[in-house]
Amino acid sequence: MRKIVLFITLLLSVFGASQRDFTLYKRHGSPDSPTLLVFGGIHGNEPGGYFAPALLVQHYRIEKGSLWIAPNLNFESILRFRRGYFGDMNRKFATIKPNDPDKKTVERIKKLILDPKVDLILNLHDGHGFYRNEWKNAIFNPRAWGQACIIDQKSIGNTRFGNLDELAQRVSMRLNHKLFKNHHIFNVKNTETKMKDEQMRLSLTYFAITHGKPAMAIETSKNITDVAMKVLYQLRAIEAFMDEMGIKYSRDFDLNLATIKKLLKVYGSVVINGNILIPLDGVDKILRNIPLSRQNNRLTRADHPLAALKQNGNHYDLMIGPNKITTLYPAYIPAKTVLPNVRVEADGKQKTLKVPGRFTFQKRFAVHAPEGIRVNVIGFAKKGVRNENNIEIHAAKLLPKYAMDQENRLFRVEFYEGKFFRGMIIAEKAKE
């Protein structure tokens, strides 16, 4: 086994494998202090720990204080639903080898932790079982981690929010006022890391507290199989910590299980290479002949914090966290600078549309691109017509099998100059 590990390490070193960079989102109110820093996804097989902060990014507004959110710390592991694709990242904060693929990520996390503006750090997880002070069985016991606020020690002296045990106890009491099942009760687990837990001395939170920064983990239970329920518990815990800190916030949804389930299925859209728009909600499982480059294809914009483009052999998977949303089979076409905009006429109304973009029509549309640009409406064909620039296209003439989505309403409109791809827009047929 040691030889296999050494061989994998050598391969990673030779080929320069590295962790995908995580994204930090900052939400500020007025004034912008205190600041809560929320980390999610350090373990890729703990979805409650990264889908909750993704919803924080998308749906919360900070009115007083600051909320910093990094929902996808260990992005490679999240995409593969593995605890650690390059080993356990949460055991690399005491020491890390120079050639470790996680080194850049870990050093960036440390820098964020030590930022003078940060007052409290939460690291989100899903843990085994249900923590209890006394042994009951293999699921409910002192060695379990789930449904607990995890602290490394009771307090950090002379530090704002340094009374870790008192703070965690108050938050746990608030969470326990509203549980889906009685055994989901939250407790506080003090690992007494300095004296009793050698492994936790390697962790993110212990690095933080040994550098004078209050930090703790929130662990929902892996034995709760409903991801939406875990996300709801995580959000309630984060809100409780914000309340304790005096951070004022609002959200654009009601915090209940039914709403969380719906929100977790909203993916938005992505832009690839700055020239291709892919709406992900209701998209077909396979999209063919997508004009991509032979290498270095990447997302340049995404509505969802956990969106990623992952190469998989001869195709690309568009992911939301570990969930594959659609697969792209490429047509390798060289690209030139994307067109800045085109003129679109939909049902008699004209507008200028940025590329890549999206417009809605009911019965007919026409695309007016600059001279020298060939327009290709995927799903439309007329004998003797190769360039559909300035051609009026009726909805009835669009072939449903070429639509991008399961409702057969989204159609690609692609632009070419000679052999070069210049971008695309999407024609969306309105619902009747």
C-alpha cells in the first residue's frame, strides 16, 4: 500500500495536479463589523456542509456586520463525493508537504483565518451518528460527531467571542427548540484537543484557536439521509451564531423544509469560455456538438457557487457539487473574440442582446448579426439556406429533438465567422 501511495504522489508531482481554487464571497452591512467567516466543503462527502453555505451566498443579505462565505473549500473532493481527493485536508493545518496538491488551498485558508477583520470562524461538516455525553449504542455515543457544535477548548482568553463553550451552548439550546425528530437534539462536544486529541491538533479549527481566533465546527448527522434537512439545521445554526454576534441579516425565502428542497434544485445557468450559455434548470441529460476548444475549457460565470465543468474522457460534465446535471459532447471549433451583441426581433419587438445571452419569443423571431457573420439556429433548416442571419423563424419550424431542455423550449443560436466560432445566444419559446 505504501508503494501505491508513493506512486500516486509521484504522479501528482510530475503532472502538476492541483486542487481547484475555492471561491470567497463577502457580504457586508453597515457598519461592517463584526465578521463571521463560514467554511463549507472541506470534506467532499458531507453535503450538508457545502449546500448550506451555497444557499447563504445566493439568498442572504447582510444589513449589519459582515458574513464571509467559502462554500467549496475542497472542490475536487466535492465533485467526486470523497472525503479528501488528495487526502484529508482537515489534517493538514499543522504541517503540509511542499508538493501536496492541497498546499495552495490550505495556505489561502490560513491567511483568511488570520485576517484581522475575522471575529469568529465556523467550519461546516456532516458527522457520524449523534453525539451524546454517555454511551447508548453505536450511533448515540461520546465518539459520535453528528448534531453537535464541536469546540477544541472551553474558551480563548481576552478575545471577542472567545467564550466558545458558552456560545456553543446557547446556540445548541436555540436549535433544540425546533427539531424534526427528538433524537436530532444538538449538543456541545469539547474535544479538549490540546490534551486528548492528536488528530484534531492538525485541524482547521485548532489552527485558528492556537492563533487567537475563535472557531468551532457545526456537525449535522450523516445518519440523517435527507440533505435538505441537514441544510436546514446548518442554516438555523449559522443564523443563531449571527444573532449572537449582532449580525443583522435577511433572506429571500421562508426557512422551512419544503422551500429548502425546492431551492436545492435551482441551478441557474453557466457561461463557458465567455461565449457559450448553458441554462441548467431542466436541461437535457446530454447536449451534443457544443462548440468547445480542444483544451482549457472553463466556466467564466456561474449562478450557483458549486457549479463546475469537469472533463471526463471525451466529454465534459457540468456539475453542481457532486451532482452531474448534464454532459456536453464537444465539437472542437476554433474561436475568435465573442461578438459583443446582436440585434434580435421577437414577435415584432426589437432589442439588442449581449452575447452570450437569452431572449424569449412566442411565435417567431429573427436574429440580425453583423455582416460577414453566419447564423446557425440549431433545430431549424430550410432548403438552400445555410446562413439564417436576418431569416424569420417560426416556432412551428423548430424541431423539438434539437432543443436543449426537457420541455423543448430552449434553442441554441450560434454565430460563426468563417471557420471560427463567435458565440451563441438562446431563443426561449414562451410557455403557452
